[in-house]
Amino acid sequence: MQIFRKDQVIFLEDVALRVCRALGSSEVQLENVSTGELSTRKTFSLCQAYAEGRLKTVADRKHELSAGVVRARPAARMTGMSDSARAETRRRMDILNHLQKMGSFEKSRKDLRVDLRLLAAVRGEVRPPHESTIYRWRRKYLKAHQDVRALFVEFDKQGGKGQTRLNSAVEALIDDKIETVFLAAKRGSATDVYDAVFLAIQLENAKRPDAEHLAVPGLRTIQRRIADLYAFERAVAEYGPREAERRFASHGRARKVARILEIVEIDHTLVDLMVTDDNRIVVGRPTLTVVLCRASRCVLGFHLSLAGHGVPAVFSALRHAMLPKTYLLKRYGDLCLDWPCFGWPERIVVDNGREFHADAIRDAMASLEVLVEYAGSRDPNDKPFVERFLRTFNYTFIHKLQGTTLSNVHERVGFQAEKEACLTLAELDQMIHVWICDVYHRRPHAGLDGRAPIDVWNEGAQAYPPQLKMNRADIDIEFSDLKQSALQHYGIDLNNFVYASPRLALLRRMLPKDAGVTVKWPRNEAGHIWVWDTTANEYFEVPNKETEYAGLTVEQAKAAKKRKAEGSPDYRQTNAEAKAINAETVAAALADKKLKARRRGARHDNQTSDDFRDHAGESAPAEPPVEAPPPPPVVHAKVKVDVPEDVESEA
């Protein structure tokens, strides 16, 4: 059986070939349309090429069905047709199919007319198509080698759609003004383009005789031209080429991970909620720093702060993520919260914020043997899971609370977040714990094939148990700011304070002249620093000479010291404690009528979620009191605490 017809044009590997003749039942002779070269092909090999998509028939190529000539025009597909054109196309197919079954084309023209009336009655049509129309439809169908696309209706091409009726000079002016007025501005409008075109045509008509004046197009014409612009062009004009490339980039699937804690993502967000102090006075919007496991989508830890985001917020969030959540039983025992997610990540993915490029972050992660990977600049798709979590957090949880600011100022209609705010930072911290443990972790996740994040974590923890690779005291040391400082005869001068101890003086004797030392200083504690001992290869604690600043953050201690030195003379006479000065400063700011001042006061007070967790205090638990003789200095695996010289003398 020969399936190729004489003079049929086929395309093998995009080469046009014409069927000359059949050579038996298994071979055909083909002629190259371009060169006239003759060749012989097996029918089976041609069928195989057709099945593989390498051979295309005339019906598959772009062609002119009415003339039988191959031309480069878009193939007719019903997916791009209007509803009326589809309905008429199906009607034509149905009528020809029924007439073929009835044998009407073998009958006379008169009998065909009778069959058409009968078919119209069955279809419920008042007026049947004329027999000449039927013959024309069938002729086109047969001429196209029974290709049904020959029956496709071209209603949508009628009326000159997409063809301009304006003068070419007017079209050129419209294109030029769209380019120079609309696309050159961040927020161009059709009215601006219309005004520019109108003025340009008036200037052009002043040079022309009356008979050759150009007609001014309507505003609707300008709007249609702008609507036909490429979306990418408009994005470039509105957002710039970099943002346009990001929005229209081809985003593949995120990097796969094989186990929990293989990749951890970190990011900040400003919570869409106003919080209050204990007196229910609004103090501002807190900042949330989240640590998310990519493999399980579980939240490893978070940090909530009214002091903004920065290096301390990153350290606190990582500390919360790495350590077991043992404080839950004591603080939220009545809620029965289960949060088993903790451990050492292998790699963290961060953005390009200044805090993530700090030397303290890099040094701490290197000491903890954690790789730091920076996402592409202004490319949130490098860490998409934490970005999606932050959206879920705000939209499905925060936006339902009293005092929410929502995500857009235009959505805040009919209410004021400042007047509805009623939650303190501690209450919000508790609600976030409940939402993460009982809602988010237990809700089926589409990205995990419908499984809950906590189930994926528990399954991964069985195969790859989380590890605790460093002592708690050493973590607190590493999660401190890093600085190279000069060692003077009186100690170390850092942040306007002097730190000294007998061991520091001994270390100075063993160092070369004018040698500096590596210092780790915690921002949330001005009472001590840690100094690296190059001989013992360990950090040891050095206290502040002014012990009254212990327990204050460095920022609070600086402000109290400045106010004590330059403020009211009463402070000099009474020798007021630094903590009392700080409390007075915070209270005055929180009592201010301006929200900006209250925000500054909350920031100065350093209100964070660490205040509500047991592991946020000292680097090591306090030793039980022991009667005389006084205990020797407490020595940790990597930390040594020295008793100041004046304390030893008193003892």
C-alpha cells in the first residue's frame, strides 16, 4: 500500500521534496523542489521519520490552502479563534460529515438541496446553506488533501483588524512620541502622548498646504497603540532594565536538597503590626528575623525586635535556631507546644544586607564551620522559601490581628492601626510560637507533596539527627562583634569603656611591643568583653572597670554615660546608677506623644524576644552560692572568667 500521492510535497528535515512516482508498494521517488535532484526512499523509513517528527506533510506546513502553494503564514488553529468563528467552523465540519454519510455528493444538485433542507430541520436551522456553498466548502477541503483546516472560518480577519488607516507620517509621529514621552517616563500616560502628537501635527501642518494637512488621531487610537506595546518594554520604562529582566526572567526550579539542615535561609521583614508597651501605648512595628530549613520548610528559629535588624538580630535568630527550645516547657507549659527543630546547618543562604557582610558574621560562621552563601543582588529567587514564608506569615496570620497595618497603605481604609493596636511584644511572641508550632508546621504544604513540614522534619531527623557541635558558652562568644584592638597598660579601650583584668595584664607581657589583640564584644552586654589568648588558644572574659554598666547594652551604656557626664548636676552629686538613668530615658521617650519618639525609646530599651527566653541571658548558668573560701575562677572549654583584682582583695 502506497500512502504518498503523486505530486504531493513533503518536508524531510525541512527540505521540500515532491513525490514523483511510486516504485512498487515499498518505495517512492522524490524530487528536491529547490535543486531538482531525484532520490529513492523506502516508504517505511518515511513513515518512521514522520512518527519521529522529522518529516512533515503539506497539511503540517504553513501553506495557502486556496491556491495549493506553500507560503510562510501562521497556521490556522482554533485555539486562537473567537467563539463565533469556532462555532461556525464546527458547523461546517458537521454538515459536510453528515452529507458524506448520506451520500449526497454522489447525487444530483437537486437531491443535494433536498438533503440540505432535511439536515437543517434536524439541526434546528431556519435557513440551510446554499448548495453552491456546500460545493465550495468541499472543493477547498479536497484541494487541501482533506485537511480540516481548510474549513476554518476567518471571521476574525475581517474588517482590517490590526491594519492602520492613518497617514504614514502620523503613524511615525505616534511611534516617536510613544518612545520619547511614554517609554521615557516612569509613569507616562496616553494623554501625555496625545498632547505631544497633537502639538507635533500642528507644527507639521503649518508647513503644508491646506489640502495636505494631517488629521489628528483620537485619544482612543493612542491608547490602543500603547496597549499593543510589549509588556517587557513597558516594564523597562517603569522599573528599569534590571528589574524588567528580573520580572521576565526564566526561573527554574530551586536547588534541591537531600537532607534537613543542608541549606538554611535567613531573612528579615517588618511585621505588619503595631505593638504596644505594658501601658498599651503604641511603640512601633517590630522586625522579624527568620531562619528556615529548605528541605522541610520548618522554622528553625526567629528573632522579634523593636531595635531593628542588624548583626545582633542575626546572631539571636541563629542562636534560637541552633539551640533546643527547652524554654517552651517553662514559659508556655500550658500550651503544650512541640518544636523539635534545632541543630547546626551546613550552609546558610543570606541576601546582600550590610549586616550579613559584617566581619562578625563571617568570623562567627567560619568558627562554627557553617558556609555562608550570598544570594544574587536584588534576586529574592535565590532564597525563595523564606521569602514565601514571610508572605504567608504576614498575610495569613498578622493581617488578621488587631493593630495590623496590612501590606499596603491604600488597603488601610476605615481604620487606624495605631488606635486598634493592643498586643505587647511578649504577647505577639507567644502568638507567633503558637502559630508556628500548631498551625504552620502541621499544615499540609504543596511544595512537600501535601505533607506537613513537621512530618518531613521528623522523618529527616531520623536519618540525619541534628548535631550540637559547640558548647553553649562558646556560641555566645562567637555570636559577638569582632574587632582588633590595641592593648594598653591600663587595659583595652573599646566603645568609650576600659576593660582590664590580671590575666589581660599578663597577656600583655607575653606579646610583642605594640601588638594588638582580637576582641569579641557583645552588643547586648557592656559589662565585659572576650579577648583571644594566642598562647592558650582560647577566649577569656575581661570585665568593664565601671561595673555599674553591666547588664546594659553598649548603646544604653553609652547614652547613660553621656547623660551622666553632661546632663543634670544632680547625676554628679547623687552618683546615680547607669541603669536608673537608662530607665528614666526610656520612660520619658515612651511617654512622648509622638510615635517617632516612642519608637526611638523602644529601640533604646532594646526590647526583643530574647527577653522572654531563658537562654538569652548570661553565657553560662549561674553557679550555686558557696560559702568561704571564695570559689576559684570558673573555667569552660573555651572560656575563662577572671575575678577582678578589687574583688579578690575584698575577699
